[in-house]
Amino acid sequence: MSFDTESDTPSSFDVEIEYATESHLEQVFTMGSGNYQIKASGAGTDRIRFKSHSVGQVIRVNY
């Protein structure tokens, strides 16, 4: 998946990704804009959330 800001005033942002593996929920923390590849075959609901380092951002996610 990739996540990029589309804001007029771009800023870096924190990214928290949570996804199901075969045995547990995996949590990953990274910074955006950027991308991350999920390699898992678990069943469940994936989750992603963002926190801007300055002003609010409009984030585009391609999954």
C-alpha cells in the first residue's frame, strides 16, 4: 500500500498500520509519505491511521 499527502501545505506524518496474520494482529509504525507491503494470510480487518506533524493533511491511500 502507498500513502501520500494531497494537501496544499504538505507535511510529514506518522502512519500506524494494523493487520491480521495467521496467529495475531501485527502493528507497524512508519512515516509518510511512503509505502509498506503487507505479507500475511490471516483473516480480519486491516486498519491504518495517520497523524500529521503540523497542519491537517488529506491523505491518499492506494491499497
